[in-house]
Amino acid sequence: MIRATEIRKGNVLKIDNKLVRITDYTHITPGNLRGIVHIKYKDIQNGVGGQARLRPDDKMETVYLDKRPMEYLYPDQSGYVFMDTENFEQPTVPKEMLEDLINYIRPNEVVEICFYEGNPVTIELAPSVIMSITETEPAVRGDTVQNIIKPATTDTGLQIKVPNHIRTGDKVKVDTRTGEFLERVNE
């Protein structure tokens, strides 16, 4: 059990006998009133969102997850197939669980998948990943005076905004939490 003030974005908790992942967390302390904790969450099984207001001393049930390194293999009709790097099992992760996170994972890349009672429930990505730019507009001469950004497509199909000096074929670091360009990488 953890107190409401110890909840953080990304935690998996049990609320009303459902596994939920915290998507947003705000601790509000208005002037002379008692503080409140406002959380937004998403049900892991069906993807339905919800929100709750808690007192700072309310206690929530934490869920202990089994984290395993898994290698992404390929997509199929029911989801995405991963391979356990230790025992070579190949579970299929439902599409609803990954949503837009799959845009940060390339084939044969290893990520941590969290299991609860033998079923995959969530995935943990590194804070940033390195991706290749497969398509972007060429830089226009004279546009270097201002901080101009342009759309670009990565090797996984993710659409991001990059500075004007980035070209097709460049490698860039992308934040997996916000989807924003961080820096160009020289490899």
C-alpha cells in the first residue's frame, strides 16, 4: 500500500479490483484548505480511462509486476509478438496495450514487458530512443536565422517535428514520453 502523495505517473495500481496505469498525477494544495491528489488513469484490460480525487493520506494498493526483457519480433493480427530472451517463449501483446508506444520500438529491439499473474499488462521503454529519419523536407537556404521546425518520419513510421538542419538519413534522439525531438546523434 502506498499513500496518495507517493503515486507517480506510470504506476500500476489496483482500483475497484481493476488494474489501472496512472497517466497523470497532480498534487493540489489550495491556500488554507486541505490538499488533494488528482489522478487520471487508464484501465489496463479495456483501455477505458477515469479519474479520481484522493486525500493525501489515502492508501492505494500497489501491484507487483514481473518485469522481463523481451525482444520485439513482428506484428500479427491479434497484436505484437515478442520473444523472452531467457526462455524463448513468444507471447503476443495485445494492440490496445501498446497503442502508440509501438512507434518507439524497432524489430529485434529489447524492451521490458511487465506481467501480472502471467499476462502481459504494460511495457516500459527507455526515456529516449535513437531513430533514423526516413523522410523529411530538404532545408531551405536562408531559413537558418530563425528556429524553424519541419515534419519528419522515422524508420518506425513515427511523425515528429525536427529542426530545419535535420536531413533524411540522420539519426535523432526522441523522447518516448512526449514524442519530441531531443538532439541529432552522430553514430
